[in-house]
Amino acid sequence: MKHARIAAITMLFVLATAQVLPAMDFGAELKNVAGYQNAVEGDWYTEHRASVWATTPIGPGKENSFAFEGSLTAEKPFLSDEFTYFVNVDLFRFTLEPFKKDASKINLDLGRFPVSDLTGIIINQTIDGAEFRGSFGFGNMAIFAGYTGFLNVRDAKTAMSADDYADLSTDAIYALGAKRAVAKATFHFPEFFGPMDFFVEGLGQFDLRDIVDSASETVHTAYGTVMVSGPVNETVFLTATGTFQTGIKETTQTYSENAAAASLRVDFFPLPKNRFFGSLLYTTAEGSVLTTFLPITEQTPGVMYGSGYTNLIKASAGWYYNPYKYLNFDVTGNVFFRSGEVPLQDGLYSATELNAGATFRATSDLNIRFSGTVLIPSELETQYQAEITAIFGF
């Protein structure tokens, strides 16, 4: 409750400050999600989120600023009979520009803000920390360091160990979760291979749970990623990544966490208002040399496909169509395979998933999305889901 009171007081402080700072831009947003899913059995689910946000410059120019967003969420999960509630500080960021000269510039972000790696599958969440970003003649660089232990576990899905997953089993309005130190360094070299950009990134996390708390299991990992991205011609855009993971897991014994991942994505723009894509993702399975890939943020590679990014081959294709400024259509197909044999599982094929949706911008402040998903597992009955989302800002 202490953390909930702090979050609520912070939200009220920002709203009160907005009344006395005319330069501050502020507003609110209501997001409502309702859907029906038939998996093990049929049931409806819903989520309602009210958010307030504010941004204000610091000083006479626009180079330095402060941004805040806080939210209150009420949700009834799938196969649950009760609503649960939680509050969150989604964004609390100071952005500073201490240096700018000719083609060089340095920016600093301090506070709580979103962080993602080059692949988007290792870490993709909000973190408390600091990020240094520099743009120079040779290219761009970004260095980040942060800590996940003050985040609300209900919203930030940092999950790598048995203790992390135990923390997720809570209905508290504000509960602390995984206690991990995270560091990341990214280097970007524009047009390194002709028109293609080249990226190099090092990412690591250190489990602090046994230092600040008790732990039955600790996991420390590091990741190295290279990426090539850019246009092949006027209508084709390519992105390729390769990642190697190393680390250790400590329980009653010590295990190595050496794994690898690779991806390839091609986007096509053959006609105006149309975009097609095809992609392939591979992560290693448990073997004599390598083990399964272990991301920092818990994510799923599909809408209904529940397995994570371990022991996975995912082939995808999709189409986006934007006939009008206020209307978008999208269709995506995913086929999932296991990259290695699993005991009690027959073959490598896992499932096929089909998704389709339409987003309609009813007014400048109201967006409505309709979506549907069909999942066809290899050894279970077909599952499906239908969902509607309405987002209203004011």
C-alpha cells in the first residue's frame, strides 16, 4: 500500500502542477479492452485503464523536458471471476541536452522510461535508470544502466527465475518484482555496407536478489547482438540479426546459459498504401553445447501462442493496408516449430496462428480496433479469440 500511495500522490502532484505551469502540455486517456477467448474453455476477459500524462519544457528552449504518465488499471483476466486493480507510474523521465555542436549532439534520459534491445525479444519494458545518447560524425551510440526492482510487477514482466515467476502471482495494487541490474551499449554506423546500416549491441543483466533479498535461484546473463538493416532497393527493406547469449543459473547446482538466436525480416512496399512482410526467427533448443534462449522480459511470440522464445522456429508473413488516413487493415500468419525435440512431444511442428484486425480512427481523440485470432495447435483443439479495443484521449 505504501507504493500505491506514492504513485497516487505523484499523479495528483503532476495534475496540480499542470494548473500553475502554462507551458505544460497534459491530458488523459481511457483504454477499454473487451474480448472472448475459447482455449481450454470459453470465457470473456476485459481491461480498463485510465491514464494521465504531462510534458513540460525545462528552461527557455525545448531541448530539456520532463514527461510523466501514470495509470490505474482494472482487469478481469481470462478464466477468472474477479476484477483485480493496480496503479503504475508508466513514465517519469527527464530529458536533457547538455551538448550540441555542428553534427555532434549528446542527450541524457533520467528516470523511468521504456527500454528495448535491437531484437525486441530480449528486453522490451519500462526500467528505472539513465541513458546516454550521442550522435557523432562516425555514427550514433547509446549507453544505458538501470534497475528493475522498483517496478510494479503487475505491469513490468521481468521474469527469468523461479523467484521472478513467484512474484508474478499477486493481486496487490503495487508489488515489487525482479531485482535485476541491467546495462546496455548500442553502436549504430549508418550506411556501413552501402545503403545498409550496421548495429552492434552488448546487453547484460545481473541478478541482485540474493544480495537485497533471499533467493532460491539466481540467473545472470549477457547478450551480444549484431544487426544489418536498410533498403535493398526502392521497394524492399531488409533486417537481419544474430545474437549470442551466455550466462549462469545457480540453484543447488550451477548451469551454463549459452544460447543463440537469429532473425531475418523483409518488408515489401509494392503499391502505395500497402506493405507486405515475411520473417523467420530461430532460437536454440536444449543440447550438448547450447541451451534454450532466455530473454529478460517475459513475452509471447504470438497473440494466443503461449510458449515463449525458447526452443523456437517462427515463420511469419503479413499484409498491412491503409486505404484512408483513418482506416488500417492487417493480416498476419505465424507457423511455430520447435527447434529441437522435446520429451513427450511428437515432431517439431507446434502450431499455426492467424490474426486479422482493423483499426478505425473515428475522431482525432478516439481510435477503435477490432481483431480476431485463430490458433491451431498440433495436439489440441482449435482455439480462437475475438477482441475490441477503444482508446479515447482528451
